Amino acid sequence: MARAVSTRRKIGFTIAAWAVGLAIFFPILWTILTSFKTEAEAISSPPSFLFFDWTLENYTTVQERSNYFRHFWNSVVISLGSTLLGLLIAIPAAWSMAFVPGKRTKDVLMWMLSTKMLPPVGVLIPIYLIFRDVGLLDTKTGLVIVLTLINLPIIVWMLYTYFKEIPGEILEAARMDGASLRNEIIHVLTPMAVPGIASTLLLNVILAWNEAFWTLNLTAAKSAPLTAFIASYSSPEGLFYAKLSAASTMAIAPILILGWFSQKQLVRGLTFGAVK
């Protein structure tokens, strides 16, 4: 009887999980389907789901109107650059908080996390003026700096959580063997935390890739990433839903593929230390 109840609950949880997953993925699926419709079919009522005249016209138009690969390259440089710079800063910071904590370590961590609660628009004007004066407007360097600072609290918190699960005795043994602080972090700590570092890297690449507020306000054309590429299809003439969907599909496709192939690594890192 207990086994029957357990099986019933497992089936119920499986159905519920699939329902939630499909509900979350449905807007993405609808965007992809709309990208293959004509503008007339995209706004037709009732909408057609699968039975319509499929066309690649929107993708051709989008590529002719905009240089997709330039925006794609900007997104790659900005997301990877900000994430790698954030890791270079966060790994030593998380090491010191995890293995050499002070009286105010918890307060510092909470303060860093509290900065994520600040509305970005509250600091837009000073950052915009600073970037204008130092020549960082519409540059990839400027966006790398901003996105590094925005995501740094998350990177530090995630790495701090992973590092706390590593036994301190291992690092003490490395010190007794004569390892310097640099070798301790690079050759002992980092290899042991690879799953956590990899999941942190992947998550922050996704966050940087999807960042829209700062990329739309601090770039114009030269360094505009894919978020600006999507926004360019919202015009005073109205919304061209089919072309907007095609641009959105082209923008999210790389990150969807990355997430699909790295999902095991991402889950492994996010659950690192959760089960003892």
C-alpha cells in the first residue's frame, strides 16, 4: 500500500513538473512559431498553432535590415568578459570570506546582496554622466565594467557557498606542504570547486546575455548587443510581431543551446554541497 501511494505521488509530481515546465516554455515556443508566420498570420484571430504557411521571410528581412553577427559578437564579448572579470575578483574575495572570516563577513555579504535590491534607474544618470566624461559610452569595455559590478554580488555569494563546503583541513595541509597563498587558491581550491565555478560562470553568462536595461541605455549602435537588436524592431510605426519574433528567436537561440548542453553541469554546480 505504501509503495502504491509512493508511486502515485511520484506520478503526480512528474505531471505537475511537466505542466510547470511546459507553462514556462510555452511563450518561447510561441515566439519561435510566430517567427515562421507572415505578419497577417501573426495577428490573426483565432491564432493558428501549427497549421499555417511556414516562411523564412522574416529571418531574411531581419538579416538584411540588421547585422545580426555584429550584435551576436558584442553579446559574446560583453557576457563572457564581464563574467570572467567577475570571477577574477570574486574567487579571492569568496576565499577570504569562507576561510578567513572576520567579524563583519556576514554583514559584508548581506550588504553586497542588498545592492541587488537597488532599482537600476536610481543610478542610471550618474553612471551615464561618468561614462560620457571618460569616453565609455557605446563601448564594450563600459558594458563589461557595468555588468561585472551588477553581477558581482551573485558571483561572490555563489562561490562563497561552494567554498564553505570544502574542508579547511585540505587547505591547511597544502600550507603545511609549503604552498603559497597563490598556489593554494589556483592549484588546490579552484580545482576542487570546478563544478561550482562552472555553474556560476554559466549562470552569470546567461544573466549578462539577457541584460537589457544597461545595454539599451549605455549603447547606441557600435557596441549594441542582441538585446538592442531585439528592441530595434519596436518602432513608432507599430510592432511587427513576426519580425520581432524572428529577431527574438535569433537572439535567444545561442543561450538556449548553451543551456541545453550544459544543463547537467549547471544542475551539478547548483546542488554542489546540498547533499551530504
